[in-house]
Amino acid sequence: MSVGYSIVTSGDNVGTVVRLDRSQYPLSVRVPSLSAPSEIRMEFATASGGPFGTLYRADGSGLPHAVYSGAGPGWGQIDPPAGFARVWCGSGQGEETIFSVHGTR
């Protein structure tokens, strides 16, 4: 995978599943302009059907790892713990929103 896409449909806050290629870690996530400013996270699973879980920060704070926060556009970077991912938006989007996930290696 050089580029994968997670699509959040209008009114939703969870995107479609992206299969990740571990040889291209870490990953960069391109956040487009958002219809509602939002915290953006990636959720991960070991299988495409889930269950999906939030990645938490490694600093012991117990806080989730945010890839991006704001109205977009922007970029974030993340080291995934599993082979399947999807975007999670803190605010539902008013239109279809396409996030691209790029391998960095």
C-alpha cells in the first residue's frame, strides 16, 4: 500500500477500513478540509471486521493518540499497532470526507 483511503460518509464519524502494509510504517495521514473541526484519531484491529480500538499515547497519561485536531487541511503521523485501520472523527462530518493514509517507507 502506498496510499489507502478511509471515507467518512455524511453525518457519520467513523471511516471505512484501510488494510495496512507493515513494511511502510510509520504512516502519514492526510486530513482534508473538514465540514466540522474535529479531533482525528485512527482506530486499529487485527482483522478487517474488527473489533476496532483506539490507540493511546505511550506517555502513560491514558489519553488517546490524536493524529490531528482542527478544521484541516493537515497531516499527522502514526505508528500503527495492527494491520487494519479506520479514521475516527470527534465530530460527525456534514459531507463525505476522504482521508488518505500514506506509507512513509
